[in-house]
Amino acid sequence: MNVSEVAGVPEWLPEHLRADGIEELYPPQAEAVEAGVTQGDSLVASVPTASGKTLVAELAMLSAVQRGGKALYIVPLRALASEKREEFEEFSRYGVDVGVSTGNYESEERWLREKDIIVATSEKVDSLVRNDASWLSRLDCVVADEVHLVDDAQRGPTLEVTLAKLRRINPGLQVVALSATIGNADALAEWLDAALVDSDWRPIELRKGVHFGEALHFDDGSQEHLPSQGSEKATESIVRDTLTPDEDGDGADGEDGHGDGRGSSLVFVNSRRNAEGAAKRLANVTNDHLDGDEVARLREIAAEIRDDNDTETSEDLADAVEKGAAFHHAGLSSTMRSLVEDAFRDRLVKCIAATPTLAAGVNTPSRRVVVRDWRRYSGEAGGMQPLSVLEVHQMMGRAGRPGMDPYGEALLLAKSHDELDELFERYVWADPEPVQSKLAAEPAMRTHLLATIASGFADSREGLLEFLEETLYASQADEDAFLEQVMDDMLAYLERNGFIEDEGGQLQATGMGHTVSRLYLDPMSAAEIIDGLRAVEDRPTALGLYHLVARTPDMYQLYLRSGEEEEFTELAYERESEFCGRMPSEFDEAFDDWLSALKTARLLEDWADEVEEDRITERYGVGPGDIRGKVDTAEWLLGAAEQLAAELDLGIAPAVREARVRVQHGVREELVDLAGVRGVGRKRARRLFEAGIEDREALRNANKPVVLGALRGREKTAESVLENAGHTDPDMADVEPDPDAAPVVDDADDEDQTSLGEF
């Protein structure tokens, strides 16, 4: 189908697509148009990665805007939201206004009502429903990206319930659900009353196979010799081969598809440590395939990584990047991840060793994908478990870059003939598993039942059952008895904790229940926080409050490493008086969780005491991204605790607020006011304080040479900080820094001094 034949889209779109080199739609895209996606009809598109799902979404959304409507694009991750916003903002030249919203779960974001296309995470959309954002009723089209994640125990129920509520708010809503190839796409289409495009078409061929011995065994029965050099491992041989030109000079991007020295590889492993170790080894391979310009550019990127923070993780990553390799996992900061992803897309970084999180993340196609580890540790199973077919196929789908490669290759690694056969049967020739709703799990059920009652979607047991009938779970369940039992148990829990009231069969949220729902808390987290706050007799300490939020279900606690139980048990007794609530006995099953929460709280306390980031990562065995994740979660939970304390009139809300601000900015008590000025942050606040500028008012009236000296002579930074503080004359032209105000110790570059909350 030619782009000019697509009906219902804006007049400018065909020419816009041609400018991007798109004359004809891919077959799945043409099927979507024929199924009515540009006419407002709902659709489930289950197609492989790189087969044009995003354009299907754009056709649906732009046709809705063309009809005078409004569109919402739901993504599972914040990083994806940023990527999609950048993609969609190219439509702004045609008058299409795009907005993105991912944070602040307590706001209805009124400014979004003026946007034509809105990009948001499923959690954010759920919170908008809870906060009764009026503009949601004006939606004409909703796109759910990666909709197969309804199968995910953590995120799935939120996406499922959110789609059900949006369809109830807007009975004629067009839902376009985009999915990887799954085993039961028809079940999703039936649930959403949508047409189905279920295709295995790809713009370039994907060759799947297994490496064993010194050969690649492919799914079409062919084999290719791949010799190793010396003692190199299989992964190193594959990456080297991808980067090595053939004798005729053609290569990975050449017309015959074999390597021209520029082929890229993604290597999936099962742990952060393995990702870092693999990147270090693979860097010795990629280093031999860099030209002079690439070496210079990679050195600049490595410097940016080192500037982001002064941890061992950033140093190890920078060392690998300088040689053309990288690792990628959740322990990296958002800045580090973005730098790696951009360098890989620009073909500067030749190989990334990544944990599976990257497979469901941003767009990072490569020439070859190697699934090195197809098992990972499962706490529930108590050992190593095989990955799902869907997850492995998601990884494999990253192979092959349209417009760059004639085909992609995805390889698993076998250590024996038996394993070679097993991998073909288990993954290469297997179909992905069907997705299954996880809504009936207790944590999801109690959270969404309260939100459903508080937001007025149901006011009785019968009304709740009627609403739940609109979910994927109900469409998949053989019987309703189990769902009803879980629902009744959770309703009893909510009533017992004072979040709902049952008056003659009429259910309504209490004032506290409304607050908990609006704050986007798991009711069990709210109950823990409320009980802890009520147990406080005097002013709570920062550690006590950090421990309180760390022991809630909404905080992912740090594990106790070997030998740490004794250390933290001793600490627990030393600081027992600070805990908000009674400490369990050492013989209680809950004691280990108490200690894990204490370890998490100690990390937060170290951060708020201005301990250097590299010391924290070493002390707790975490990465920079973990610190920022814990800080972000603690700030949110302490903000909720502050509101709950005020609502309960306990008189300790100011103490909770101080603990929140301290962890938000990573500062001691004396810097709380100063660090709150935008652009100051923990290190600049300390330098200004030591120069005699102790709070916001002092900064507002400060002597400019003193400020410039304290900020190491950086004029633009000083001007921005003074402007944000409300200084009457922030201009630094002709101002000389006061040498007496300059910091004595210059321990790290502070180009990035924003608070962690801004990440």
C-alpha cells in the first residue's frame, strides 16, 4: 500500500513519510490500515521488533487528531517515554502539540489538556485516573505499547486496570495495543474488542541459531565455521567475527551481509556482575577495530561518564567505552545509560553486554544478538531457572537494523551436543508463551480495589465484580470463584485498616482511603507508615523515618550479604530507640526483613549525611542507579508520610518533611534550605555554606564575587543559581571571583549538581 492511499490521516503526512524514505507501508502496517486503524477502530498488532509498530500507532493517533480528537500513548518505562516524545515532536512543525508526563503521582496535570498527543507511563495514567483528571474523558485514541507486559506481575495489573477504566470513561475509545509476537494475541484482541494483526513479517530476515564448538548452527539447517583465536571464549569469537571484514572487504554492513568492520553486537547475560565482566573482556576485542576519529569521540563520551559520578562503576564503564565496548544494567544512572545507548546507535560503541532489562527498553538494534545466559537465578525457585521463550525472543528481535543490515543474526550458546538440541527445541523453534493476567495477586488486587472505590468506578461488591468483568483476567478465567475470594479478602483488609467503609452493602473510601489512593500508595505501605508514625513518642530521627519507609512493600529493600546479618543486628540494638514501631524478636521470621530495611535506611542516611557516592556504592554493593532509585522512592514515600502525618494531626509532619528534603538533595540539616534552590544541589550547597552563605535568603542577597568564587568561577552556573534564588542582579559580567571563597578541596567535578529527584 502506497502512503498516499492511506485515508483519514492529515494531508501533510504522506509527504512527511516520503521525506523519511517511506513510500510503501510494510505488510503489517497495510493490514492495520485495512482493519480501520485510521478510521477509529481498535486494533491489536502482534508483530516482531522492527516491523513498524510505531508507525501504526502514529497513523492511529494522527488520524484521531485530524478528526479533532486527543491521543494518549502509554509506555512501560520512563526512558521509553522520553524516546517516544522525541520521535513524536517532529510533528510539532505541523501544529501537533506533544506532551510527556511520567512523575508526580499526586497531580492531575491540567496542562496536558491542551496537548494533542500525550506520552505517559501506565503508572502515571493510573494516577491521573485516581486524581480525576478531567481531560481523560476527551480521549479518542489510546495506544498501549508493549501490551504483552500485562503478563508482568509488577506492572501488568496497572496496565490492565488502567485500560479497563479508560474504556469505561470513554465508551467509544479506540485502543491500539502493540505487542511482541505472543502465543495468544487473539485473547488480547477479544478482551479489547479489537481487530487483530498477527504477523511474523520482518523488514529484514532474522536468522536464529546456536553456537557450538566452532560453528554457527542456524534454524534453516545451514552451518557456518567460526574459528576461535587462542583461548578466547565463544562470545569473544562471535563479536570479533562480527567486526572482522571478509577477505573481499565486505562485512557486517556490506551487501553480502558479512562484516565490514562496523558490525555491532548485543550480548545478554544474567547479572550485573557478568555484564561488567563481559564488557571488560569484550573491550579487548572491540579496541582493535576502532579508527582514530572513533577513539577521540569515545574518549569524550568516557569523560562524560566519569563526570556523571565518581564511582567505581562509572570508572569501569568509562574504561570499557574508551575501547569501544560497554555494559548496561539497572545499576547505571540514567545519564550513563543514555550515553551508552546513543553511542551504540551511532555505531561508536561496537558491543554492549547487558542484562535482559535492555531487551524491553529503548531502541538499540544490532547486527548480532548473543543470548549468552539463558538461565537466571530465581528466589522463588531457589536456584537457576530458564528464561521464558517470550523474553528470549524479545532479545533476539534486537538483531538486524533496517537500512543497515541485509539480515540479523541471533545466537544462543551451547556447551554440548545435548544442549545444542535442547536450545533449538526450547527457544529457536518454540512459539512464545501465552500472556496471562496477574490481576488476582493480592498486592495488585488490594491496590486497585481501593483505587476503583475511591475514584467512583464502583460503590458495592456487585459493582466491583461488574468492573472486574471488564478486565483481561475475567476474560481468561475459567471460573469467578477464585477472583471473588481474593477480592473479598482484600476488601476485608481495606475495611480493617480504615481505608473503606461498608454501610449496608454500599462501599465508600474513607478520607484516609482517598488520601492513600491519591498518593498512589500500596494500602499495605500506607498501613505500615500510619502505624509507625502513631508509634512515635518524640521527634522522629531521619534514620527512623528512612527505616519506616524502607520496610514498606513499595520499597525494594537491599539484600543482606554474607556476614552482614551480625553487623546489622548489632546496629539494630544500638539504634532501637529510633525505630518507628517495635522491633521484632531475633527469632521472629520478620527480623530478617527488618534488617534488610535497616541496611536500606543506612544507605539513605549516608546519602543524607553527604557521604561520597563512591563510598556508598562500595559500602552497600550497589550501583549509582540503585542509589538514585532508592532516593527517588524514599522521597516519594516520605512525601506521602508527611501528608499522612498532617492528616492524622500527629505534630511530626515538619520532622518528616526535613527527612524528605535531606534525602532528596543528599544534605545534612544545615543545608536543607540552601539545597532547595534549583541548580544548587549537595556539593554546591556545601561550598556556598563554607563561603558564609548559609540559606536561601543569604544567597538572595549575597555578594556576587563570593558566589562566583564558591562556584569555582563558573559564571553561567552562578548566574543561574542567583536567578533561581531571586537575586536582584544575577549578571556576572565583569565580576571577579573572590579567591577566599573558593573551595580548598576540589574533590570532583560538579557539572551535574541537580537533585536526584530530577533524574
